[in-house]
Amino acid sequence: MVIASIDIQNSKVVQLKQGKELILQRDNAADLAEEFNRYGEVAVIDLDAAMGKGSNLDMIKPLLRKAECRVGGGIRTPEQARELIGFGAQKIIIGSSAFRDPSGKIASGMNGEFAVNVTFLEAMSKKIGRERLIAAVDARNGEIVVDGWKTPTGLDLIQTAKAVEPFAAELLFTCVEREGTMTGTDLAAVRKLREEVSCKITVAGGVSTLSEIEEIAALGCDVQLGMALYTGKISLADAFTASLNWKKGQTCSADSRSLLPVIVQSSDDQALMTGFTDSVSLAETFKRGNVCFFSRTKNRLWMKGESSGNVLKLIRIRADCDRDALLAVAEPTGPVCHTGAWSCFVAGRNYTWKYLQDIIAERFRNPVSGSYTATLDDDLVREKVMEEAKELCEAKTRDEIVWEAADLLYFSTVLMTRAGINVQDVLDELDRRHAK
């Protein structure tokens, strides 16, 4: 997996060389999050919080519902971590606090020793789950550094990584001496780290070529990109393609090209179809924004819907754990199967809450004669919501409750749609409450 980084300082997206020198600055964090999410998770780092100079939480919170984000920077308590999960963060990155001497000597200015803070790590892991916890083992020449890379700890990278592995499902290794330089990362250190731990590893710092990404992926590690991405030296599309395990792909007998299977599903998790892609058709998928395949029968590039018009608009794409199969989430513009069925797996479309809202939205966009939905103005729909809520409360039998609940859901969805509120917004709020 390739992870794009959004580093935030003073409410701006920045890229710093060696964590100090400002190289570039942008103010379109939301747009970046949506774009980066097409290719993989997004690392959102609050540099001000990491350095104890404030917080960009108000800016970060909206990003957590736009993309699958891992969040780091100044997270010092399990309660902070849990709150971020509630806001929509997928994973939490912790750093400096994991390496402070739990005796508190450092905090009191007594030049005490740094150590792996097992108490802190245990509390974090228990609060949000080991599977959501990423430990940042930022190292300069093999030594763990903290406080925005300003403070050396004397802790050895490998030994520290092994000590924190029981509490975190993933390590973020930043080669600090190469960070922001685009001079290449320390592959020898990556290999050594990979040999010593079994958890997932994401590599950052200095990565600047596709060949490096291929090497890191071959070691079974993910890559986090910053400077090379923002300066245009590497595109996320090319990086994603380079990170895949093409050697394990199925060989096309016609010309020996490597093919990987692609499963396509809708945004509401319905399986639509499956096909195969090679590097060329994958590049076309990213370029066109519509899912493309390599057709084994036609022996050529094929965009789904090229003749019918029923294209699959790409939302995001992910590789599986072995990087030899892909899951594409897409929005179908019509029936997907060549038989005219909604998907290649089922004849009809499953009726979901999102599907209901899609129908309602279409009625407002293109009113048809006799459409009741199109007649519902703001005042009328609010009256109907109150009326149906009362009738649901008064319902006694199972059938009555089902009937009235369906009415209330319909009118509530009309009200939401008129207000520009998406079904996913409500589900996200429920998820936030569940994660508290």
C-alpha cells in the first residue's frame, strides 16, 4: 500500500525538509484528502501538536470523514486516541510519548533516561485495540528521536521496535536523516527491521523513485510519500502500480503479460463484477476515472461500459494483504452485467438506504409526472416526519411497526436530501458515537 502524507502546520499543508525547513505550503487539505484516498490510506500529521505548539484538530476532523486516515502528532493520552477514532480516524500513530521514561524524570528536567513506556503502550492498545495502533519509530542513524525529531533518546531502532511490537499492529519507520531530501531511504535499515519484526511496517523518509517503492514492497512493507509526491517527482498512480506484486499475477498466454484480479463493488458494499487488470489498464483506470480491465477474450484494454455507457466511476482502489489482488469501489451508472442485471452476481440491486436516497435525489433532479416525492417542499415534508413519528409510536403490531417505520425512514430521507445531508453523514455520526 502507498500512503500519502498530509502534514499540517499553522492550519496549512506543508512539507518540511528535516522537519525544519519549509519547502512548500498549500491550503487545500480537503481536496488532497479526497484525491489521495483513491489510492490508499492517508496519513494526517499534526506537526504543531507534535512539537507542543498548539493543535490543528478543528482542521483535521473534517478530513477523517473524507478519507481513510491514520492520524498522528501530539497524541499523548488514550482518551485523545479514542476521541480521534470517534471522529473517524482509522488508525492512530503514536511517537514521543511511547518512549518517555514513565518515572517522569524527563518531564522534571533531571536528564533522566528514555525508555519504552510499556504502561502507556498497554493503555493505548487496550483503549483503541492493537489493530488500530501504529508506533512511530523515527530514527536518525539507527537511534530513536522524539519531539519532532529534535531530541535523541539513545534507544536503538531495532531493539525498540521489537519492544513495542506486542502493543502495535504496525510500525511507521521514518529514516529521519533522509526525510525531505529525496535522496533515497536507508534500504539496509528497512531490511534489518523487516527481519526482526513480524508486524506491518510502513517506510517513510527520502523515498523518491519507483524502483525504491518496488524494493520496499518486495520486502513486504508499505510506503509513505511526502516530498516526492508534492513536488511531482512521483505520482500516486505510478506509486500504487509499482507497489503491487505483479510477479504473483496470472500470466496472459497471448503475450505473457501479468494480470491481477480486480473485484468491483459499489459504495454500499454490493459485489458488482470481477475482471483482470495489467499495468496499462490500471494506469487507464486512474487516468479516465472509470474502471478499466484487460480483456482476456478481446486481448486488449477494455473499459467497462465503453459500448453500453454503463461505466464504473472509480471511488477508490485497494490492494489485498499480498498485493496480488485489487478491490475497486466504484459507482455504477447503470446495470453492470452484460445480461442487463444490476451485477454479475445477483439479478436485482439490493434495496439499501443509500439506494433510497439515490431515487429521491433523482426525483428532485428530474421530476416526472405523478411523482409524489417531487411535490414535497420543506414545510410539507417536516409535517409528514412529525406525523409518521407519531404513528410509529402508536403502532402496536409487528406489521404496523414495519409499515410506519418505512414511512418515517422515507420522509426523513427526503428531509435529509432537501437539506443536502448524505446518508453516509448519518452513518458516520452513528459510527462516531459507537467508537466513543
